[in-house]
Amino acid sequence: MSTCHPRISMLMPVYNGSKYLRKTLDSIRAQTFPEYEVLCVNDCSSDDSLAILEEYMAIDPRIRVLSTTTNLGIAPKVVNWAIPYMRGDYFVYTSQDDLFSPDYLQAMLETAVSTGAEAVIPDMVFFYESEPERNTTVTAPDGDKSRVLTNREAVTLSLDWRIPGVAMFAARLLKEINCYDFAMNAGEYTTKVFLFNCNKVVFSGGTFYYRQDNPAAITKKLSPGTFDYPYTDFRLFEFLRDHEFPRSVQELVLFRSIDTLSDLADFLNTYRVSRSARRESGNSLDIREAERRLRRCFDALRKSNISVQLSGNGSARARRVRIMLASYGLFQSISLFTVIARAAKFKLRLVASRQSAHLADSGR
């Protein structure tokens, strides 16, 4: 068990993760490749996470426990905080509840060494521990792990999870670029930036088990951070546009951002009304903070002059989006915008329905 120069650094933000933390650490310690370190960053947990981490650190020197002095709140900020402590040539990110096949690290490192690639992607399983029939696996395109992707191919395929969203990256990427921390889910954006800055992207054996059945996970519970999703997609659209990806690829992400924005605005208005009717208080969703995050995306879309981006797109969807965004400029209320958004969505569905009926008639 060598700790002089670990080849791989695993970075794990920890916040009140005691429920699954032992399973995750046991899964790491079961790796067939021994030359790694685990940087466990306790972000001011209030449960017994720190005690568990210190227990494991006492029995395995590869497990290093660090603690922030104030709660940083989101994983990207925690990872950036830990970068100066990282010693590996490569790094992988892990949540406090994920699991790994025993050959996870070894398979990725051997592939990185043999190919010289700066990004190695293992298989990834959307993992339900108590309902294995729900598990689904994402792997290399067409299952071909000999496939070598260019940076642009990898970014494009990662946008809608046609390839796994996890990888082992060369450490220089994290040190030179850092994690973007503009949103709770900014890691999604960071991964694409890392892929774009790689020399090439390859696939390996080994499996990453991405836990989906932890209701306490930050990505699984309703919080103001939930309302960051459309803004992250908008930032990703800007990245794709600035680096001249095909227009169809850009608009895939742009429309996803706008659709999510509209859905969340609609949800927030309904939530506000229902909570008021029930006179709820206490630990409910911070509506003002959620609205602030949505408004950030509204404003970014308008300031970026998206209407120009869509001007050459004659689709009904693009026209309705332009109307929706222009209408928002006349109001300063999420609730009024949701009325506009609903109307636009209804018209889109109506147009689609008429087009389908026309096609059906034409085929008779």
C-alpha cells in the first residue's frame, strides 16, 4: 500500500453523508489498484460523517480527511478548495454515496497509460440498490470500448447522456481550469469543458455505480439549487456557440434550457399559491431564492439576444420561444410569465397536433 506518490486522486465532498458513507469507503478500499488517495472533504457536517471519516483514515493512510471552516454549500466549491492538496496524476470525482466495481481504478489507469488519453470513461450504472431491476447502464457508443473520440465528439455525445457523464481526467485539467461553481449543478458544465480540453477521450472497463435511491442527495430533493438547472444549460449553450458547434447541437441545449425554465417558473408559481393556501412556513422552499435563480436565467437569455440566434429558425417552437422571451420583458413577475409560458406551450402542442393530423390525412 503506497502513499508516496498516488497515481489517482479521488475527490469526495462530504456533507451529512453518514447513511451511505461506509459503503462508499468500503467500495473504494476494495479496489484492485492500490496507488490512490481519497481526499474526503468534510464540509461542516452536522451528523457523524466526520467521525466515520476519521475512523477510516486511522485504518487506511490513503484516506485523507480535510475539513472546511465554513460550509461551502456546493460540490464544485468544495472540490476547488481541495485542489492544493491533490497529489495524483489523474483525478476522479465521487459523491459520498456512490459505489465502484473492484477494477474501476485499475481499468481506467491501464487504459490511460496505454492510449495516452487525458479522459477515460468507464461504464456507468444508474444504481438502485433495493430495486436492481431499475438499474440501467450507459457505456461506449454501440458498446465499442475501442472507440477513440475527439474532444468535440465527446462533448456532443455527453450532452444527452449517450456516453457516461463520469470520467477519470488528467490532473492538469482540474489544476488549470478548476471547477465552475456558478450553480449547484455546475459540475455538468465543468465536465463538458474538461472533455473539450482533452487531447482525446477513450473508454475502459470498470463500473461507476451512480446511486439514484438516496432521497437526501442534493440532486434529489427540492431546494433553491433545483432552480439552477436552466441557467447551467444556458451557460452550456453559450459555450457551444462560442466554440462553433453545429447549430443543431447548440439548439438542443438552448431549447432544453428554455423548456426547463418555463416548467420551473410554472411549478414555482403553483407552489407559491398552494403553500399560501396551506399557510405553510418553516423549512419549506425559499421561494425568493428560487425566484432569484430563475430570474438570473431569464435575464441572461434576454441579454444574450437569443432572438437573433433563433431568427433563422422558422420552426413553430422557435417562434413561440421568441414571443415568450419578448413577453417576459414586459413584466417583472414570475407568475405573469407562467401564464405566457403556458399559452406558448399550448400553442406549440396545437401546432404539433395539427401537423400530425395533416400528415395522417396526406398518408391516406
